[in-house]
Amino acid sequence: MTFPIIGIIADEIVRTSFTQNADQLGIGINFIQKETSTEKIIELSKNCEFLCVDPTCVPTSSLRSIEKSGTLIYPLISTIESLEKIEKHETSEQTLSILVTRSPHAQISTWPITLITDNLSITPAPEISEEQASEIQLAAIKLVSEIRLIGGVELIVDANDFRKLISINWTNPSSGYAFDLGSTTNYFEQYLRSVLDLPLGDTHNLNSFIVSGNLNTDPKSDDYRPYLHLMARNPKLKFNQSIKKVGIIGNNLDYLLTEIIHAQQYYSGEIEE
């Protein structure tokens, strides 16, 4: 049995995340630019086991043509259409991220729920009890089972009412960086394991909390200079310049928030020490 090659059509920003995780699994990736014509996608898909797509990158009409050519597509077109029919609500100041993956044999995994604000994300979401978190996750599991999801999805919902769906992210989840930092299995690895119908990985946090924040460049400086101070102040900070994020994991939420907010303020030039 040989390692498969799968095709992926998604935003360029997630190419590295998928490629690195595929390399670790020994899986071949044929990353196809979202601007590629339908005819070219059909041609490039011939050597792939199947094609994973971000539905925001390829029109449904093109997906139908690709499917008619004999290419297996995940998520299924029926899944995409089912999610599109769900009413979307206006965004709110605070939202919750619910990540779910599901395999062809109906293995399902979820991660701890993440609270997302304008500049920060906290996992697990504070002030949500275990009972509430379980209710939210079970509702998400029920939904992806009903629509026969294969692959992964992030559901962004209102923090005050999880039944109000705000948006959907397929291959570039808002909370993806958090689980790169602090989960036993990150979203991109689990997505690949899901579509390949492999046993799914553990999704527990490595520490009690994961906190990450957006970075804004100091207009009087650059993105490299702040490293000297910030890395010396706290060697536990992790940076990802490709998505302009900083993150940290640990067990004391107040301490983690203080460190991330300080890093953001120093990085942007708001403070000087």
C-alpha cells in the first residue's frame, strides 16, 4: 500500500500548514492555485486520490464539472449547499470558534471551544462551563453528521447565542494557530487524517489555556526589531509572521493575557518597554 497523493485548492496562506503536516504523514500534496481554470483542475486532479477544496475558492458550477469528470471532491457538494442554506447572522464583538472534523466512516473530532475578540483568542473560552461546552460541541457534531461532512470546518457563532451562525471557515480557521501551538493534534493534520479516513488524533490541549493575539506593525519600525525585547522578556512566546500572530500556552490565564497584550502593545509601538 503506497502513500496517496491528494489535491488541495485553498488560499495560498494555508499551503505551508497543509504541506508540513502532509510531509510528516508521508502524504503527497498537489496544491492547486484557486485561480486555476476548471479544465486545468480536472487535468491536475487525475493523479490525485481525491480533491479537497475550500468552497470559497471554487464556484459550485466548476465543482460540478470537476465531479462529472470522475474526480472525488471533499467536502461533498451537497454538504456545501446544506451549509450555505443556514441563515447567517451579523458578527458580534465576541464570537466562538467551533472546530469539527469528520471522516468518511463518521469518525468525528472537536477541539475545545475558542473565544475570539478583535485582537485576542482564548482557548478554552472562559466563562463557558463544561456543560455548556458539551452542549455546543454536541450541536456541532449533530450538524456535521446530518450534512455528511468529510474533512473539517470551523463554525463561527455568536458568543451569547451559539445557535446564531455568523460565518464558516473551511481550510483557514480563525482558531487554527491556537491549536498549532497548544493541541496534541492540530487542525491541518486532523483535516488530512479525516479525508484519508485514518484514525483521528487526540485534540486535548497541552496546557490549561492557549492565548494568541494579532500583531500590528509599528509604523516607525519593522517586524523584526521587536523580537529582541519580546523574546528576551518571555522565551515562551511563539510568533508566526505569515499570519501576524503571537501566542503562548500555560495554566495561568491572567498571566498569559498580560504577556500577549504586552507583546501586542510593544510590537505596535504603543509602548516602549
